[in-house]
Amino acid sequence: MWPALTILAVLSLAIFWRGPNAVGGGMTLGFIGGLITAFVKGFAWVIVGKGVIIGILTGLFFELVFIATKRRNRR
């Protein structure tokens, strides 16, 4: 499951690379949350990586919701 989520996260970063957006913000928050969790549970980079992936996918969700509402309001 994690390899598929990783591929989706990398693809979403490639698509939404330009400019500040929710995907980049999610990556940053996921990194910070992953670092905090890793320090609490005994440090492992795997935990930080999973936090980053979860943050990116959460940002992707919010970015897609933003795009959908923007298109909906145009009509």
C-alpha cells in the first residue's frame, strides 16, 4: 500500500510543483509532524517519510477540492 501512495505523492508533487499550493504546504506540515512523531516513538526516517506522504496526499485532496469549487462557481 505504501509504495502506491508514494507513487501518487510523487506524481502530485510533479503536477503541482509551481507556486505555493496545498500540496507543498501539506508536504511541509507532514515533514514537521513526521519529525515530531519520530522523536516521540524512537527516531526512524521511515516515520518521517510516511508523515510526508500523508501530508502530500492531504494537500492533494484539499487542492482538488479547491479546483472543483472554483470550477463549480464559474458556472
